[in-house]
Amino acid sequence: MPDRTSGGPRAGTLRPRRTAIACLLGAAALALLLPAGRVHAADVVIYRCTDVFGHLTVQNDTPCPKGTRQKKQVIQPPPPMPAYRPVERPPEPVAAATPAPVATADVPAPAATPPIADRLPPPPN
């Protein structure tokens, strides 16, 4: 294959071709990345039309017909909602093996609770 970068009848034709291909690939990559950005919705135009009889008509993106009073309102759409992401629950802790109760001679046994009749208030007179 002849060397096209130094001398010869077709000298210098390879470098411009590579540059053109590189530019085209760069432009194609940029074109693919642009739609991936945030896409904003267009503003919505609302027209309130009132005719001579006082009848009200509300329409969007189409101006009122002749002979009616027009009130134009431009509304910006709300920002897009974030994608739903379910909340991950933390893993349940593994119950540790409970140690066997240790009996000690120093701790007195709890006192027995008195019967319910002993805890009730005295009857009214």
C-alpha cells in the first residue's frame, strides 16, 4: 500500500479523510448525547373566550374566534416526578442465642402480689 502522507500523486489525501471521519463520529456521538439530557415540556397556553352573551369557553393552544373577548394565560408544566424507588428495608437482625438464666443466691425472690380484693379501694358508706 503506498504511503499517502509523504509525496506521490495522491499525497495528503489520507489525513483529511481521517479528520472528516473523526468529525462525523464526534458529531454523531454528540447528537446521541443531546436527547439524553433533561427534556423540558413546552409551556401550555390557555385561552378564556367570552362571547357577547357572556358564555365562557376555555381552550388550549387555539386563540379565540373573532367577536369574543380573549384572556390568554401561559402555564408552565410542573417539574417531572422522580422515579419511584422502593424503600429497602434493613435486614432483620439475627436473634442471638439467649444465655441460660443464672441463679444467684444474693438476689431475693420478688414479693408475692396481694390478691385483688386487698388492692381495691374501700366501699362507699
